[in-house]
Amino acid sequence: MKIRFSILPAAAAMLLATNVLAQPAAGGGEPSLAFKLTPAFYRISDGNNAADLNLRADYGDNVGWIGYYRDRLGFQQARAGYERHADLGAARLVLSVQVASHGFLGGSANAEIGGDTFAIVGFGRTNLRDYYNLNFDPNDAITLGIGTRAISNTVLSLFMVKDDRLGTGQRVTHLIARRRFAEKQRFTIDLSYKSGRNTVGDDVEGSGIALTYDYAPWFGRVAYDPYVNFSANRMTLFALGRRF
């Protein structure tokens, strides 16, 4: 399932929401350094299963990560990235850049505009080098949507990620609900619908789902995509990780 990859607008749009399980600075002082380790297994219908390991570090408005991917056929790739979060009052921004072995380079800019109810906008670009996409949305793309935090302990968002560079007609619409149940517990559901031309030029459409449960410091995630990366393959994702 080799395709082109970027710091996906969809992924960054999810990160714009406040992380209710993050470790805030005590008494408004210096931020603390927090890590998130995520091992993941990808079961692919053509048998080319894969594993990935990602380590993310958060320090205030700065986020960095390193990762390593390997599939059953032996393809492997290392990556590293950086994000900068900025709160401008009426707008909250996430600027991202990622590099990887095999010559990949990508970046994105994403924003929430508004208060408790807000618009979501994003833009992503890559150098079009082949990469293994672990986020499963169009890469060189724009993102448009809406969201709200008007419900207590809940963030809702509806947005579309649409290819605007390669002429594939690929688009993925996400409806995401994130609900905090207790101080250390959170549940997230991501329902998605995709349509567009696949990697061999056929039109496809289908629905996917991702479920994430946090019980700090642990979290687990399962996901299903019927046309992963707009290929003919089905994917099931299993991940279990820890924050520390």
C-alpha cells in the first residue's frame, strides 16, 4: 500500500482539540515534558501486514515525534516530525513538518477559527515522494469543517479532507465525537466516509470507523478501513499505548 503521505490535515485537525488528558503545568508555571508511546499492528487483507512504533513528546506548545514502520514484505521507513501550536485568541493554529527516509518531506497548516463553535480549515503539501501513509486520508489536500465544545466535556467535529492537487477526486468526511467521562477517562469515535478513484483508477466508496479509549496513562485503539489508502485492501488497526 505504498502511496504518498503528508502531515495529514485530518490528523492535525483532531490535534487542535484540547487534550483533556494532557499534563498541564502546575500553578501556571513551566510546562512539563510528557511522552506518548504507541505500538500498532496493521492487518491488511492482501497479507502484507505491518507494525509501527511511534514516540511522541509534548512540551507546552511544542510537539515532536519519531517513528519506525516495517511491513511483512520488508519495506521499512523511519520518520521524525515537529508541530508548533499557537493560540491567537480567535484562532488556534497547528503548523507541522515531517521528514522520513527514502526522501520524504511534508508539511501542513491547520486552524480552528471561532470560540466554542468554530470553523476548521487546513492545507497540506508534500514533495510527492512515495511513503507509507499511516493516517489514511488524501495527502496533498485541503480540509474544511466545523466543530463545537458547547457540550460540557465533549468535542464534536465534522470535516472533509479533499485532494486538491493530484486530480483523484479523493475525499474523506469525518464525524468525530470525543467525550471525557472522568478525570482520567476519555472515549473517541471517528466515523468516516470516503469516495474517489483508487490506486488503479477505479471509483470506490465506503465507510470506516475508529474507536479510542483512554484510561490514563493507558489508551487503546481499533480501526477499520474498507479501502485503506484508496487501495483494494481492507485494513484493521490495533494499537495499545501509554503516556508517561
